[in-house]
Amino acid sequence: MCGLDYDTVSPQDAIAAVRSFPRRYRALLATPGALDGPDAVFRRRPDPSTWSALEYTAHVADRLDHLGPAIRRITYENHPTIDVFDGDDRAARHDYNALDRTEVMGWLDLASDELASVLAEVPADDWTRTGVVAGVERDALTMARDGVHEGSHHLRDVQRVLAAVRGRP
């Protein structure tokens, strides 16, 4: 649970949250906190089934990068079908853990800025416009809230993973 009260997130809240993600993730990824190399701690998985802090951060950048065009399509097209975001497939294709930390943060900067700009351009009456994602009708506001949830939830994952690989509960 990430503590996000999903249904209370307004469009303005979503814009503010998305704009805050690069700063918040950067604060966690700014110092290595380990003596075995500047990036080693960020690439370390606490167990084989849990992503590293860098992988979670790249996943958020990738997800936000996907949401901007999806929301734009929903607000400009009549009931579009949006490509499904398959996080595991994309993680494998992009090899998140092999990416440079600076590159990942740049990606998060760009994706957050683009998504926030898309959200800021949505006319008030268009938040209820819908598209179809994986056979389910989704409106623009729900998609914006998904972005806030992704960033917020995985920020907690990054904190948890870094604590585990640094040996702190």
C-alpha cells in the first residue's frame, strides 16, 4: 500500500505530483551509500524476485512516458484503443538495470515533464473522456491518477529496496 488516496487526486494534484517525481527519486538515488562502487547499491536486488532501485525508477520513467501519449489520445480522439503497458516485457526489452543512472534520471525528468504538460493541457470537460485499455474503458482522470499511483507506489519501493540492500530494516 502506498498511502495514496486514489479517488481524491484532482487534475491539479496529479500535475503537482508528477512534477515532483524527478526531485523525489533523485534525492533517493543521489548518494550511493555503499563502498563497493557508486552505482552498485542502486543496481542490487534484495532478492531475485524484487527489482533494484534503478529498475523501479526506470519503470516509473517508462510508465509515465507511456501515459502522456495515452492521455493525449483519450482527450483528442474518439474512444481510442490504448496499447497495454506490459511492465515486465518493457523491463526486459530496455534492460533497466543495465541503464546508466544519469540516463534513467534524465528519462524520468523528460517523462514527468511531458506528462505534466499533457495533464495541464486537458480541458476541464475532457477529464471524463474515455479510451479502452486491455478491454476496459478508462477515463483521462483515471489514467492521470494511475501515473500518480505509479510514481508514489514505486517511490516507496525504492526506499524499501535501498534500506534492504544497505542492511537497514
